Amino acid sequence: MQPVRRLSLNDVMMPVGLLVALCVFGALFPWSDFDRLAGREGTVVSWTSLNRVIAPRHVSAQFSLCLGTVRTTCVADADTIWLEGEEILIADIDAPEMANPRCAAERELGLRAMASLTQWLNEAPFEMLPTSADSWSRGGDVDAHGRKLRVLERDGKSAADALVAAGVARRRGAKGKRWC
């Protein structure tokens, strides 16, 4: 019978150190950056494309206007909502800015757009759909500010359709006059 070998501190620390180093490396250099640099973003062979399969989400919630710094389920402005503590940019809409409006007309239109969006969100349940990468995102389902990019739809019509029809927003990327 062979004697039982006791593990030394070095035997344990070596694998733990390697694991910590890999975690730090993965945090500093996510696979999505390698895929983007290699031109594989969104392809079948992309590592990140395996994680991009996002199912549509059925949403039935009551939204209010976001007030203060604690944001759970609320409307921040006419193209940004918070749902259960997660910030979401409505990907197919361009609406007047409320954080830093350039003029009184933009602020007024932004308030009307927020009211229209809040009404649309609270009318009935809707689907929150993932969106594909485009030039203004970081190559995935989040924008440069870390907001999730989603399209909101009910019965085949998006929230953007309702806001554009109300004259308080436009489709993202659409050319047109500025809000001021």
C-alpha cells in the first residue's frame, strides 16, 4: 500500500492562481473584442454569437416616470426605459433628449414623447425583442453606454410606430430637421 501524499500549499495555490489569472484575462479581454477585431462578429463561428441568442421577452408591467436615482421599472426619456432595474434603449427610435435639451421646444416635445411612451407601455402587455448589431452599438445587443438594445412590439406594431405617428419621435437613423 502506498502512503497517502498530503497536499502542500503550493499544490493548491498553483491551480487557483491559474484560474484567477484566466478570469482576470477574460474580464480585461472579452471574446467579443477578439471576434470584432477578427471580423467574425455575428458569424456562426463567433464565440459571442453563441451567447447572442436572446429570446423575445413578454412584458406586463406598470411604468411610471423615472424620478431620482433609484430606477426599477420606469421611463427615463422617450427612448430609454428601465425594466426591473435594467436600462433599455429602444433601438428603433430617435426621440428628443430630456437630459440635456438644446432648446425649450426640444424639452416640450420630449415631455410629450415621454407621456406617449408611458401610455403605450401601460396600455397592454408587449414583447421586448432583441436587435441586431449596427454601427452605433458596440457590435452586439448593448450600446456604448451599456444599455440593452431592444425593440418593443405589440400585435406586430412597435412603440416607435406609435411615437412616430404621434409626431413626437422619428425612426432611428431617419433624416430630418433637428428638434430645435
